[in-house]
Amino acid sequence: DKNYEVTLDLINDILKEYPKSLFKAELLFYKVRVFSKLHQDENLIDVAKDYLRDYSADENVPEVLSLVARSYNKIGMNSDADYFFDRLFSEHADSVYAKWGYVYMGEALEHDGSYAKAKALYEKALKETDDIEVALASAYNLAKNNLMSANPQDAEKHKQKIFTIFKPI
């Protein structure tokens, strides 16, 4: 229901009451997600470090790696972000979160003015994914990227991909 503050309070209460809970990995994972939704990148990084240290074999590691890398980029710590992106791409290449990683890395590159590199990552994500949300984000970012780099024909092509995906039933 997007009650992220309430969710965060509940997670903190549970962790305080049951610090050795069997569900601690899931609680920390949800905390990472909440901080992502609240755009609290530094808090996300702190929790993600603990999560990755203690639960390195957990099934949610790829998502955490993608979110922590994105957060490092957002606060300007690009070399740290690159470390987590590298882990994501090398350890979880087939994961949908590796494809999200391409999108997140592309957004950071675009922010720094590297439109060609960003475009290559968006294209890679679009080509390799079978996830509709990743495909939409990639196509949207490609269209935006092409408009920003004065390539309106390619922008139109990617805009049409978005409309095709959302074609009325």
C-alpha cells in the first residue's frame, strides 16, 4: 500500500524484539527495498552491507546488489557502485536484476553525460530481458536518450515499442 514509513517501523520493531529471528534475512531485504522506495540511499547502503555480509547465499542477493549499486551511484560514489555492478553482472548474469543493473548503470552514465555508453547498456538490457518492466524501462530510456542525443528517428522507434507493449486488449 506504499506505507513505507509504517513498514520500516514494523521491521525495526520486529528486529528489536527478535534480533536472532529466523526471518532476519527477509526483514533486512525488505528494509533495503523500503529505503529504495524512500530514496534513502545512505540508509540502504548501510543495511545492504550487513545483509550481503551475513546472507551472501540468499536468493535476494541479486536484487540487493542492483539496489546498492544504484544507491552508490546516486550519492556519487561511482567506484563503489562499479564494484557492486561487477558482482551483479559476474555472479548473477542471468538474473532479471542484472538487466535492471544495466538500466541503473545507464541512468548513471546519462547523468554524467555519457549518452553513447548509456544507450549501449539500455540496448543490452532490452535485448537480453524477457521481463516486461525491464523492457519498458529500457525502451523508455532509449527513447529519452535518443531525444537528448538528437536522434529523433530512433526515439520514435523506441516509443513505438512502448506502445506495442501496452497495446489495448
